[in-house]
Amino acid sequence: MIGYKVYTKQSFEQKIESLKNDKDNQLSEGNQKDHFRKGQAEVIAYYPLQGEQVISSIKGIMTQDIKDNLEDKENLVFYYTEKQDSTLKGIVNRSVVKQVYDLTSSKS
């Protein structure tokens, strides 16, 4: 039974690493990555860039959410933005996305 639990945990950890790599491949271009822990949570934030600079208003929204709403649980949390259509020329609308994955099942 112990061998099964070790195998299951390794399989789970491989899925988590694969998820991180997929997000990195998908979001690394045009974003600045920040990877840190807050309590028990592992946070990976992708702050959008305008030229070489992080868009500070969006980083502020993400940072505030991390400070105010992030639960101190064993979670993997991604923050990133998605571009939305805009009716105004030259304006890019972005929505902030937060994805939370529960990592407690790896403790079996």
C-alpha cells in the first residue's frame, strides 16, 4: 500500500509540474512572472507588460487580491490576464483571471 501511495504522490506531482510548464509556455510571452509562497499557498502571477514595463494598475489589482482574498491553504494559484475585445481603437481591455488548484490530495 505504501508503494501505491508513493506512486500516486509522484504522479500527482508530475501533473502539477506539467500544469506549471503548460501555463509558463502559454503565458510567458508579454508577461513578467512572479513565483512565491504566501502561507501554505504557492502563487504564480503573470503580470502583463506594456513594452518593457509591467502594467502597474493590473499588478495592483492582483497584489490586492493576493493580500485580501488568498486563503492560507495548500493551493497552487495562478494569476494572469486575458485580453478582451474593445470598442475603442488603441484600447486593450484585460480581465484578471485567478485559478486555484487544491494540492491537499497529494498528501494521501
